[in-house]
Amino acid sequence: MNAIRPEIVVFDLGKVLLDFDYGIAARRIAERSEADEATVRAVLDSSELLIRYETGLLARHEFFEAVRSRTGFRGDLAEFGHCFADIFWPIEPMVELHRQLRARRIPTWLFSNTNDLAMEHIRRHFPFVHHFDGAVLSYEVRSMKPAPGMYETLERLAGKTGPQIAYLDDRPENVQAGLDRGWQAWVHTDPESSRRRLTGLGLL
């Protein structure tokens, strides 16, 4: 057990609180495109395109036009948004874990590499995301984990640093960036192990 009890808990979103499958988006977009599903998936997996969108360097309509030009998608932006963003479902034990932290009045933050289409859908369909004390989202701050900018922004907005912050994320490189800043961070693999970590920190 660490000597310092954290003052806030910082959650990654995808694969921690919400599961997702970009294969769903690829299949739906392909059904309305000239390109096949494999081609659409390759476009969506394009690191250059998605990174530019998720760091706020491409606006929503620019991302849509880029995907449409590469796939021949025949729908409009609204239809594309549904196909692209409706790919999430809740990880219920983690949603419940977050609820328990809130019941104990422990401040919580969202900390996610994401985009505005995804977050618009998530905010509409998953009410629990409205019950965080704050959120640092890559497309809003124009920085992506594990780059320092997002971590610096979280520290500034939350007013916490180092071991005052407990942080769980499914990506080891993102966790390592937190550890390098002195955060009490770990790689999330399953709800029970993260519950044990939070209990060991005196938060549950």
C-alpha cells in the first residue's frame, strides 16, 4: 500500500468503462460505400487520419470528407456519425465501481484519447459519463496520451500532482507516462484487479 492516499481517481474511457469494436463501424460504413469492409477498416485504422481527428487537427466534417473520399461512402454526415460512433457498450462492473467511488465523495476524472463524434454519442447514451468532476479529452486539448500535454492539462485542471492521482488505463504506454509523473497508476486488465488496487489505496 502506498504511503499517500490518492485524492482523485482518473479513468481512461475505452476498454475501461466502455468496450468498443471499430469492426462494427467498418461493417456499417462498408454497407453504404463503394469500398469493402477490409478497405474501410484500413481507412479507420489509419493512424495519420484518426490521430489528426482525435487531436483536434481535423474538424468533424473534414474527417468525414476524408473517409468519404477514400471509401466512396454514400450517406451524409449524420448517417456517417451513427455508423462511426455507435460501437460502444458499458463494462457494467466498472461503471458500478465508479458509482461507488462517487458515493464515497472521491473526485473522479475522465482521461481519454477520443473524438467529438464518439463523445457526442457516449454522452447521449451513457448517463454515467456526466457524473465525473472533469474530463480531459484529446480532441479538446489537442494532445494525445502518452504525450505530456494531456497529463499536464489534467494536473492543472484538477489541481493535483504526483501520488495525489490514482490512474487506470488499459494501455501500458499511457500508464508509464503517468508513472513517470509520480502518479499511482496501473494497467487495467479486469474489474476485480482494479477494484483490489483501489481498495489497497484506501479508496474503496
